[in-house]
Amino acid sequence: MKQNIKNLLYPELEEYFVQKYRQKFRAKQVFKWLSLGVTSFAEMTDISKKMAEELSEDFYISDLKVLRKETSKDGTVKFLYELSDKNTVESVLMQYKHGMSICISTQVGCNMGCTFCASTVGGKVRDLEAGEILDQVIFTAKNEGVRISNIVLMGIGEPLDNYENVLRFLKNVNDEHGINIGYRHISLSTCGLVDGIDRLADENIPLTLSISLHAPNDSIRNKTMPVSRKYPYEELLGAVKRYLKKTGRRVSFEYTLIKDVNDQPSHAKELCQHLKGMLCHINLIPVNPARGTMAPSEMKRIRQFQEMLISGGLNATVRRTLGTDINAACGQLRRAEYQNKKEGEPI
Ligand code: SAH
């Protein structure tokens, strides 16, 4: 069985060329071409025709097809990409003052079951391969003719539930021979898989870890985020503290405000007690009513919540919402497409 060449780490590609051709430098050429988005070995003009043919006997090069593309009034562009097996994932390209940022998916669907999130409806279909995660960066940059400077792993899927492939992706996107995006320009968001957080702390990868907290205690978190029954609040915060101690890197908490569920002054107070003294930043986000059942808190309530956190000594900002007119929240586009399809077709 041929494998996707983009799943190989750079040192593994070097090893391949050393073993087969005694030509280590070929890895550099091929890795560069792949990062530019070529879809055949024949396009690699600095390798011989014979070598291109031999490579295509050992490997294939994955591609992404744009199934749908939606552009928001604020410039945010959302892509629904089709993978080689017809499954689909989403990526979102956002324009910030400091450059272009891309939000990418790590799984087809998700098993985490958060009640407000559209990605988890229907569960996880499969993990994405490292090369497929990378392809979202490669082909978005190529098709849009832009330079991407920041990456957030906040699309469909739970990155720490696809640990090995995500780690490979991180190493390859950071590799100086390819796209070369610094770890400090990458954020990884997790719903709170404690074992994964502990593993990540040991990797020596200085990315920004973002924790989807969304509640001030277990009883509220259990209702909206089933993961909290496996990894309760205390355990999660314990892992975050270990991560902070080991890496010295400030952690982000995402807190999605849902009207009358987690937005009361008493909730802000409780949150302050839990996070006080921790090197962290809190992002407050009005919930996007993606699944129709939950209403976002009013802006006045969100500001009041923020004020309370700040008076409690925490660093809290209200996230600018981008792309709300194009279903840009997690999994919404894939979900909408799915509803247009017949039962049994891949999503
Ligand atoms: N599984 C990872 C990353 C993907 S979700 C995680 O849970 O962090 C990315 C972020 O979007 C998470 O913080 C998630 O809780 C949030 N999110 C999902 N659906 C949302 C919605 N309808 N409104 C606001 N935020 C949402």
C-alpha cells in the first residue's frame, strides 16, 4: 500500500533518500515542493523523470478539493474541503492586523459531545492523517495566494484525541525546510484531555495551549461538556498547572457564554477562585447558536462578567467574533452540507 508522502517527518524523508539513493539532499527539494502544494512528482522540476516515477511507486501526494467556499463581509473565508475518501473537513482563513491566521480541523467529526458544538453531531468518523492536517495550510495558502503566519487547531475535532498525527503535523509545519511556522504562532485548543495535556508538556513544543473551559464548576461543565465526567475540574486544572510549571508558557482559557447557563456573577466569582494566580488569559466568547438550543449572553452581561474577572485579578478579553454570517463556528458548514446529502453518503 502506498502511503501519503506528507505523513513522513522531514528526518524520515531524509532517511528514505539516504537508504534508496544515498542522496540526502533530495529530501530538501521534495519537502519544499510538497509545502508549495504540488500534486504530482512530475511537477518537481529539479528531480529526474526516473526518480519522479520511482517516488510515485512508493508514495502518493494527497490533495484537497474545495467543495464550498464562503466569504464573510469581514473578509473571513471558510472552506469546506473534500478529502480523498470523500469525507469533508472545514478550515477558516482570518485576517488579523498581524497577518493571516488559519483555523484547521484535526478529525472528521468529533467524539467529545459538547452540547453547544456542531462538530460533534454524528460523532467522529475518523482521525485526519498528519498530511491531511498540513494540506489545509498548504492548499489554502496556495489557492488564496496568501502567506499564512498563524495557525489555530480549533476546527473540527479534538486534537489531543488524535495525538500522534497532530504531533507529526506540528513538527512538519514548523520544519525550516517547509512552511516553517514558529511554534509561538500556533495555538492548540483542547476540551481538556488530561493525559494529552501531560504528554504535550513533555514535548518541548512552545505553542500556546488553549483550554475550552466554558464553566465555573463540575456541575455546569458536566451538563455541557461530557469530557468533564472523565476528567473533572480539579484534575484538569491540576494538569494545566503542571503544564505551566514545565513549560513556563501562559495558557489560554476559552469561556463561551451561554445565556443563563454559565454567565451569572456568581459564576465569575467562582472562576476567579479557581484561576487566581495562574499565568493565564481568558477569552470570553458569546456562544454561537450553532445547534439552535442555546442563546448567547447579551453583550452587557458579557462585559459585566469580564469586569468581574478583571477585578478578581484575571486577564480577560472578549473575543471578536468573525464570520458569523457564514456559519464560521466549528463544524457548521460540514453539518449544513450533510443535511443536504442523502443518508449514507460520506460527510
Ligand atoms: N476540540 C477542541 C478544539 C475544537 S473546538 C476544543 O474543544 O477546544 C474550538 C473551540 O470552539 C472550543 O473552545 C469550542 O468549545 C468552541 N465552540 C464550539 N462550538 C461553539 C459554539 N457554538 N459557540 C462558541 N464556541 C464554540
